[in-house]
Amino acid sequence: MRLPRRVLLPVGAALLSLALVQCKKQEPATQAAPVQARTQPAQEQQAQQAPATVSDVLKAPRPRGGEYMGLYLVDKKVGYVFNDLAPVSGRGDRVRSINELRFKAQVGARLSERIHREERIYESRPGGKLVAFTIEQRGDGGNQTLVGTVTPGGMSVVRKRPGMPDETVNLPPTTEVVEDADQVRVAILRQANVSGNALDGTDLGTHPVSTTVLPAEERLISGIKVKVGKAVSVSEKEKVPVTAYVAEDGRLLELEYGQTMRARAEPEDVARRLDMVEVFGLTRVVLPRPLPPEAQAIPGQVKLVMENLPEKFQRDTYRQKYQAQPDGRVLVTMSARPPDPKKLAPRPLEDPDGGDNLKSSIIVESDSTQIRELASQLVGAEKDAYTAATKIVGWVATNLKKDYGASADRATDVLRQRKGDCTEHSLLTVSLLRASGIPARRVDGVIYMVNQDGVPALYWHEWVEAFVGEWTQMDPTFNQVVADATHFGVGQEGNAEITPLIGTLKVVEVR
């Protein structure tokens, strides 16, 4: 997701986290006028630069003072984004990029709000390097500030949290450059595709990003047809195509994240006015009838006929099988069983996927002292990986209070507060599993529930998958050492790749 990635990545991730807090077990809008901001011509921008040659990101016209966009989910306003890019005052050799995201929605009986703001400093020359950044996160997920300094040998990041001592983390170097701050406008200016890399504002990893220029087209803006530039950006991490429409004077008019989510240019006062959206009802997948009892048995199975499930999500696994139907729908068979006793293995285990599922990170933190000590206490001398995993799942299920307005984005924060929704249960479980030498990852998808209104539906949820000699799925939120067949997984590790499914996925038949 991109344009720039530090705005669009939090958009998908924040939407996903809002949808995933629906883990509690329970029985068209008018197009607003584009921002009327003065754009800064390329010549005026260049005149402010000290270097004789500046990056194309500064040559592309854009609104002076930044631009606001209202963020809509299924035509309901859930937030806004703001972005700006300009030379640093008094420093012609530096460029500052500012991006801010705000989400606000009702989640059950709780109001969930998240603010994510990033400021990045680059060299202004072509291919100028990222030299420093500040990332501020407030609200749902906890409050913290990350202050980073980039050197050729790596990144030094100071983590600041209220009431806690500062922490310094040293990370590998990033290859992000100034053109990656706004690939879309650079690509449209050049009329050529652009590729590069971008530092993720949540996990601080660097991921490839590419932007493809498409033919200009006419769009109806405020009742008038205007010619606009068009480009599509994709991050290799998220794999969510984001289509951008840019006016000839450089104003960003609209962003499309699949069929149900978009951002529209709006004046600041309009962008900041949000609808009070209830996420449970807006994003759930209503079923034509309740699931049969065998769906929740172990072993168990259920079959659903689905619409609007793209082919890239139809990958057969040990739990899910797909069969295309003549009418374009797909029959999904979901099954659950305990792992095969003959395949169980002792820990520590190697990761069959190359090692990522054993890594510690700024989010998982499986190498922290607190996490490793607790994992050792829970597992003890137990060698069987599956038995050890069940001990961890059971401890998390019984020791974390189910609080659906107390999110945390780091495993050590979850451990300290000992409360949260399914994302906190899954994050802490994965961290403890990896610290115990068991490869593990988070799984994103939907789970069957009947809410207080009596409507059978699938709600967005997160659980875990552990390798214990073979892969097996477990749900620490509901203390299931084998996640039952009502769990339909479509993504991993809190990845925003599944965002386009929210609001579009349909179940038309239960078999």
C-alpha cells in the first residue's frame, strides 16, 4: 500500500485492527469537493533548494501546506489522512515528509480511536537517503514515540513510552530514498513506472514497493469532468493494489483500496468530521443460517459457498479446500483435527518456512527477558512441542483479561497490562511460542459467532498457527488448543492484504 506508504500502510493495518477487535464471544455518501489548496509549481520549489539538482519528488506539483482526505469504509466515514512533503526550512539539502492517520469507530460498546503520525527527513538530491524519522502512535494500541536515526550501518531507534524508561533498539539499515516518499507523483511526473523500498511505520522492516502508471482518464469531480493522472501502487508486504487519481495541478483527488474502502480529498474541517460507525455490524459476514453443530466439534467440518473471494485467497491448505462453482462462486470446505501424533516433534524446531516464524521483532519481542523468562516458566522441561504449545495457549487464555478497548502493539506491553482482545492474545502467544523454540505466526480471518441480535455471522478475528512437527492452528482467545472448523483464515501476521475482503466477502450457502 502506498502514496506514501506511511499513510496507506497504517490505513490498512488500522482498519484490520479495528475489525479484529470483534473477538468477544457473544450469543451512498456524496463526493466532497476536492481540497482548494494552492499548489506549488516546480520552478518555485526548485528555487528554494540549495543543491543544483533536486529529486523529482520536489519537482512534482502538490498542494502547499499539505492535503486532507476523508477515509470511507462502505460509504461510512471512519477517519482521515493528512500528508505533506516540502523542503526543510533553512535546509535546502533536506526534505520533510509528514503523514498522519486517524481512525475512530464504535467497537461493540467501546469507542476505538487510533492516531498514527510520521515525520521523515531525507536528503533532497536525486536518490537522497532517509536520514531520520519520528513515529508517534496514540490511542488504541497504546501510546509511544519512535525516534530513529539512519546511518550507513543501520538504524538506531529510541522508543519512548509514558511512565517507562526509554529503550534503544538497533536495527538493520533501510534502503528507502526520497522518491519513495511519494512514488505516485514521481511516476506520473516521469510517465514511467517507479520501484523502490519503504520503511514500515509499524514493524520498522523495509519492504519493496512499486508504482505503475496507467493512462490518464476523465473523472467526475464536484459534478465536472476533469482529466486526471492514474497510478497503482503495491507493497510486497501488503500486496494490496491502491489506485490513486491525481489532478493535473498535483492535487490527490481519490484513493481506492479495493471495492469498499476509499479516501477522498476534502477540506480540513470536513475531513475531521467523522461518522459514528459501529464496526461489528458494518464488517461482519452474515450467514443464511446457523452453522451445524459438527462445525464446532473436534474433529469437525463445515462447507460454505462464498462470493467475492479472489483467486489469490483460494489456496488449499491442511484446513481449507476450495472448489470453483459454475456460477463463479467457490465452495470452501473448512476442517479441524488435532495434529497427527506420529508427526509430533521435540522442541526446539527449525522453521519449515526459512526462519521468519522464529524471529524476534520490535512487535513480537520473543528475545526480551520478560518473554523468555515467562516461556521458560510455562514450558519447563517439556520437550514435546505440541504439549508445550498447549500450556502456553492455556496460560494466555486464562491470564489475559478480555478487554476490547485495551489494545497493545508490542508483546511486552501485552504482558505488562495482561488484557486485550484477540490481537493481544495472539501476539503474546506467538511471542511465547517463538521464545520456546516453536515456530509460530498469527492468522487473520473470520470466526463464527451469534451476536446479541441473534444473527449468525462470521466476525473478523485473529488466532495462531504453530509448527509442532506439522502446522496446527490454536485459538488463545477462546482457549482452543485446536481451532475449530468455524475459523476461516485468509491472511497472516496482521497483514493488511485482507483489507479488500472487509465488507465484500459473502456467504450465500451453508452446507
